[in-house]
Amino acid sequence: MSKNKLSYTVTDVTATKESQVFENVPTIQHSKEVKELEKKIAKDCCNAELWMKKGLGLAKQKLYREAVEAFSKAICLDPFNALLYRHRGHRLLSSYRFYEGAADFELASRIEQNNWNIWYHLGFAYHLIGDFERAEKAYKTCYEMTALDCELFPAIVNWRVINLMEMGEFDYANDLASLVDPKMPCGENFVYRDMIQVYKGTKTFEEVLEIKEKYRFANMEYVTKAYGISRYLALTGMKDEANKIIEVILSLAGDCWSGFGYLAAYCVKNNVGRE
């Protein structure tokens, strides 16, 4: 293109509007929290923090496309705020825009290098798109920042172990898994602690995958556990069992379609980044 001219060039065959512009508008009303934020934004429309809070409120309703838009408006106002890219990246993943999400987390990690949460999500984003080497670098950085935190430790070790197995680094994965004690107090991250016991051979995958109805988010916990165990089975030669578990995960879309375990299973099923 000439420096002095603007041009508009298209090929003979182009995509349709319907395939590129998604106009399906959700019918649910905004929550009370979001409506209150909208009143505040009407009086202070250049406040990046208010737009960020609106994005977080929309995400609670699983209005992820709308949340991405709110975070984008916040970024226009505060473009060097790493937290905004972290939040938008998360909801891009929730919207199945995996490469865009990875890009946001990558940028966030450059702006704010000492935030373990950003590195954790960056590792997951790269894992989804099959870039396991970059995922390992991100998870390793996150691991080094949080190794002394008992509650975070099992979650970070679990994702790192799965990713290392994808890379064929089974000895290293086993060494890491051995660091997680089955009695380690880890709060809500007991799910990851239990998964790691399967990798270590101290529990069977059948007993770990039993759904505990007493937990509020039983299905979400199930898909989280099931994804890690399915990859462990697939990568250790039990592909039929692994494929069955993936199908069970994907059958739980109603409750879990934006959960990490579901997203990861979706990417495996659809060969995202794995061609």
C-alpha cells in the first residue's frame, strides 16, 4: 500500500457477514450489581475501574462477550493496566477465543511480571492451544512464585504435571507429583490434590471421579478432575477410557461449558492447536 493512499483490497471469494458478525443478543436482564455500575458509568464514563467492575459483574452472569467489551473499554482508558488484560484474557477463553486470550495474558505478563495469577492463566491458555513448551515456561514461573503456598500448590502442580506429560516429560512430571502429599491442607483445591494421587498411583481414577453431590459445584469439580485424568489415561496408553471420559465431560455443557476442564476437553476433542 502506498504511503500516501488508503486502499481497500478483497479477494474474489469473501466470507459472509453472518459468519463474521455475531448478532445473537442474550435475553437475560443485567444483574442488580451491573445495573448499579451502569448508573455510575453514566456519570463517570472515563473511569476504567468502573468498566472493569462491570466486566466482572457481567462475567458472573456468563455474559462473556459483553464482559470482553467492558474490559476493552477499560483498556482504552488505561492501556498499561495488566489486570485488565488478565480479566479480558480469561473471558476470551470463556468465549472460546483461545488465541486472543493467550495474547492478552502474554501482554499482561510483560506489563506485570510478578503476578502469579497472570502466569497461571497464561500457562493454561497456551496449554489449550497445544503450545506446551510455552505453557511449561509460564507454569514454571508461576510455580516458583507460589511453591510455599499450600492452597495454591496442588492446582499449579496439577496443571504443570498434565502439561509435562503432554510434552513426554514423564519422569519430571512424576517428580513434581510426588511433592503433593495426600493429606496436604489445600482448601478448595482438594480436587487437584486428589487428581495427583491418580498420577502417583495411590488412588484409582474410578474413585476420584465419583461425583460428590454434597459439593455445590459437583459437575464443575467433576470436569476439572476428569480432564486431567483423561489426559493421564490417554498419554499412558488407555485411550479408550480417556475418550469415554472426554465425552462425559462434553455432555455436561449445560453447567460447565466455560469451566477450565470443559474448555480443555473441547480443545482436545476438536484438535485445537494439535494438528
